[in-house]
Amino acid sequence: MTTAAEEGCDGIISTVHPDIIETHILTRLDGPSLASLACASSQLHALSTQDNIWQNICSSIWPSINHPRLQNIISTFPSGHRSFFSDSYPFPHSQPSKQNGNSLTLPTELISAVDIYYQNQIIYSKVEEMETSSNWFLYSPFRVDLLGQKDSISTPIKYVGGSKVDAWLKHLEENLSLSWIVIDPTRKKAVNMSSRGPVSVQRHWLTGDVQVRFGTVMAGDGWRGSAREMVECGVVVICGGKEGGEMHVNEVSMVMEDMDGKALNGKDSLVILKGILENGRRKKLNGNEGKEKYEQFEERKRGRKEGRQRNDRALDLVCIAVGVAGFVAFWSAMLLR
């Protein structure tokens, strides 16, 4: 049923030629604005849900999806590129429901569409396809590497060292961003697993390489069945170079780690990814929220590690006490003979 406001809006819009609206208005809007406009009236909804408009928006944000196979897959999503944008633009803030770890229900293939930006300009894009049903994948540590050992990517960023290194690391934290979209081509689902902004930027004291980390912390309910168990999907970008020269990217990888810092295997990681793809509640992270969640996760990891170290020390003391008591009892019995 059309409301009076919608009828009034449609009446005004109907006086403007649809080509003018599409060419001079809709093409100037970003995704969230276009989605809001679609709710204004039935005519604007019809105009602003055209797939070619959403395809242009998605391609401008994520150049990696221009890959021919991804275009074919996205065209099969319920609403094409509009559905893909809805899945991929917000970053995950998930409480996935408990999942069945049966490998028959897990994705048999995942595709990663990765874009790295410097000052909102693309410096690297890559599409990586993974077959996820083999025993080798399921029971090996989950890790996705986009670059070979001898590969490196040139960047327009100047490598800085010496006394200015701290300011330079801060500059990288503020100006580097990353999108890592995981796509399940069978279920027609996608999710952006990156925090977008770095959660940590550190320089190795010996090699001088810079590690830029993008992390998403998630509930691991479907993995171990504990509401308190958290896992981190970490994306690590390793950069190197010579002072005053060009900075280049030597490594781009994704891993899954638990609260003990141990790598999850492929099957456990698939259970978590499946839960997020199908049931995750998503929202756009604001400000430093991603970094704050990562720091809280690291603090919990340190607390768990320290707690286990205390328990280990206590157990060692008990074992020593039992050993000493046994030794004393043994020699006491010997002396009484």
C-alpha cells in the first residue's frame, strides 16, 4: 500500500526523466546513500536497484571483483551486485550460531577477493580460489597466502627509517586499509573479514620489515561450544624496503588463531566462516572499534597465558613437594631398618 508521502514523492519524481535521475543523481551516490534512496518511493526503488548501478559501485570499491569468474558468481546472488554489496560492505560483528562440523555441510570452495589501499587508492588487488574439501586442507593449519616466497609488490610509499620511523608507522596506520572478502560461490554468500584499518603496525627490530595487521575477533561458539571462546581472523601484510627507497609488499596472508595463539585447522576455520556467512549479524565498524576489540582479545590471551603459567608453577611446586616427601619417607624407612 502506497503512503501519501510516497505518492507525493512519486508525483514529483515522475516529472523528471528517468535517464536524468539515473545519469546525474544515482551515479553520484555511494552504496549506503543509494540504499537509503531506494526506500523513499516506489519509483526511486525501481531506479536505484538496477544491477548496473550497483556493479559500478562494487567495482569502484573492490577492483578485485572485476575478475570474470567473480562477475559470473555475483550475477547469481539473489539481487546481484546489490546483494554482494550488502554482504561485503559492512564488516563482521558476529555471534554465529552453533554449527555442525560435518565436512559434508561445509563449503567445498571459497574465493578471496582482496584489495589493499593507500590513502584510499588501490595499490594491490588479488583473487584467490581455494578448494576446501581435501583432507590436506581440512586437517592442516588454516592459512591463505597471496604471494609466493619470491614475489613482491611495488608501492608508491616511501620507506622511512631512523629517527622518523615512529611517525612513519603512525602514518601507515592512518593511511593503509584492506578489504578481504570471502565468497562462498555455492551458497551465494560473501563476508568482508577485514577490520579495514590496521589493528597493529610494528617494525621488526632486526630486519626492519613492517608488519601491518588487520584483524577481526569473533565468537567461536560453533567451534568449541563455549560462549567465552573467541577466535581471531588475522590478515598480515609484511612490507620491506631500503631507507629512502620504495616500500614493497612481500607477504599478504590470512590465518585463524584461538585464544592460546594456536592456529586453527582448515575444518575448524570453515565451521566459523560458515557460521558468519550464514548467520552473522553485520555492522560497519566505527572509528577504532576494530582495534579496540583486537586489543581486548590480546589482553585476554595474555591473561589466559599468565593463568596457565601460574597453574604450571603451582603444579611444579606440588610435584617437587611430593618428590621431596617421598624421598624423605624413603630415607626414614631405610634408617629405621
